Amino acid sequence: MNRSQIIGEVRIAHETYPTDEDFAYWLGSLLVTASVNQNDEFSKEESLQYFQEADILMNRILETSTDDKRRLDVKIILVQELYRVYDTKKAIEMAANLNPVGYTMQNQTMPLLKGEERIAFAKKWFPLMMGQLLTFALFARDSECDLTDQKYKTDLEEVRIRKAIYESFYAYLGDKFIDRKSSDAFYRSAILQLFYKAKEDDEALSALERFVELCGTIEKEVELYGQNATTITSLLMAISQDEKLRMKIVNGELKTVGAFYTYQIRKEEKRAKQFAGNLRFETAMERLEKITQLI
């Protein structure tokens, strides 16, 4: 049975059961494949017709389906196959708005972009993808790891490795990514964790000072990247895991990023007590508290 016959049979099934989403998705997938894999079996006119039909059918599924997995599968097919061939602009727009699905979707988008568009896209998503990669590595290393467990603590070795990986990758990416390195909340987080974990006072305080220095870029990051800013992501992660912290924000006790991070650091009683009265510590905390970017 050739591909035309298969499409014909599935089309009959779809027309017989028009509300069956599985038949619609199956037909749409076959039409996509037929339209993008042009060969002697189909003429250019037939391939274009299949594209138009697949476009309508798959977007209808996006509009009507309540199955998030099905909707995601459809978007991936549209971006990676149909629009990649027939409508590059639409492929880029759809992929960029997935926020993000993950490595595969972003990697499929990158080849569609050239020059400064590719750099801008990479700057937008690289921090989040790096955060995902390192979290994946953490779970792979520790089969019992649970990041939502308030008792879970990363060790000094892991923190140093995370920091080194970030710095190595940003060095590889080069000068165009210096601004993104400075505004990467996940990189900042690795440095802050070094403050918490370091055994030597100088290493800990140097990490805190560096963290505060980088926090000075938060306002610019939020301005440039909006809801995709890693600052927003990291704040939401922390808030979602801490009921007391969430209530302080709701009640207006913590209104700025500076107040948020100052509170976070001072509530770590071991470090706060250790450095209480230390000039470097108190100076850094004063600088941190003055960051007025609203949460």
C-alpha cells in the first residue's frame, strides 16, 4: 500500500468520525510527512495541497483539544516539520512562544535564525536551558534528590562544579554573551550558594560581593527579557517552595528584589550569625538592599 492509499483510508476514517481527535491527528501527521518529504510520489502541487490541508487540520486540533500532551505534539510537528519547510517565520514565532518546551524545540529553532537574530534568541533562552541541564545532571547524580524538600542542601563540590560549568560555557560563547552572563540568575545562584557553602571566610565573602555586584543588572534583565528573565524564574521557584516568604510578599513586607534577597540571606542563620558585624558582609548587604527593582 503506497502513501496515497494510506492517506485516503485515514481520510475516510476522519470523515466518518470527524470528532475523533486521534483520527484527525493521524491524518494531519500523514499529510505533514507527505508535504515535506517531497519525492517522485507527489507533485509539487499535491505537496502544497497537503501542506494547506495539514496546516488547517493541525491548527484546528490546537484550538479544540484539551489534551496538553497532544497540543504539544502538534506544535512540535508544525515547528520542526511543516513550518520549517513552508513558513520559516511562523516556525520561529511558534517555537519562541513555547516558553520553552526544552532542548529539542530550541535546537530546532536555532538553525532557522541567522546573524543577530540567532544571537538574540540564544541570549534569551541560554540561561534557562543551562539551568535545566545542570538540574538534570543533579538528578542523574543523586537518585534520591528532591529539590522541593526544604531539608535538601547542595554540597560545596556541586556548587563549585556548577559555577565552573557556567563560566566555561560563557567563556566559550564569547564577548557577545558577557551581558547575559551578568544577568543570568542561575549563574548568580551558583555564586550565592558558594557564599553559603564555602569553608573559608574570604571565599564566602568574595562570593557574596560578586553576587551583589551581579544583582545590579537585574533591572536591565527584566527590562530586556520580561517574563523570560531568569530573575523572575528564580524568584518564582523560591516563592513557590516557601509559604512564609510568599506571605511576606503578599502582605507587602518584601516589595523589591533587594529586600527579597536580603531576607533570603539573613534567614540563613548560620551564615548571618557568623558574619554579623563583619564590615564586608554588612556593606554587601546594604548594597543589596538598595536594589529597587520591584518583585
